[in-house]
Amino acid sequence: MPIVDIEIVLKANETIPSEMASELADRVGEIFGSPKNGTWVKVHGISSSHYAENGGKDEDVYPVFITILKSSLPKPEEMQKEVDTIISVVASISNRSRSLVHVIYEPEGKGRVAFGGKIVK
């Protein structure tokens, strides 16, 4: 069930390649051990004019924000391994430094998310 939203702050004249979402879905699905069609990935570009940091951002800072929704969360030590691997994959594919890739886990989806009208158990 994992749903992964990836938001990339775009550099001037940068676009998201058409194959990026598919490549990320395959790689992240492998990390999660998902069956075919078991991990869904959405990739969004954010114009650098729509991103800011308080006090002003440093030049050449174009981060990536990853939000992950899973039916249940891994144990903290497993989560850290997952984060490390996801950051490496996304940094490589998005051509960003690992230090600019940030991961946010949503609360467990079990009992509060419905697919096709059925609550995830």
C-alpha cells in the first residue's frame, strides 16, 4: 500500500524527466518489498519561486521532500535503514545531494485510509 509523494524544488529550466516516476516507483517498491502495483509514487515539481526558507535560502539549494504513507510503520531501526536507502536512491535519480533530501513518514494508514471504498486493515 505505500503511497510516496516526492516534491522536487526545480532549478531554473529544470524539468522532471517522463521516466522518473516509473524509475522511482520501481526502486522504492524494491526497498519496501512491495509486490507489482503495490507501491504508488507521485512526483511533483515545485518552482524555485514557490519555495523559501526563513531568513532567505542559500543559492543552489533545491531540496527534495518525500512523504511516505504506509499501512503500518517499521520499527525505528528498520525505518532508519529504509530512510538511508530511499535518500540514496532519490538523491541519485533527482541529481541532488543526500543532504537536500528529506523524508516525512505519515501516521499509519491502517484503519484510516480506503482504497476503492475499503478501509485498509
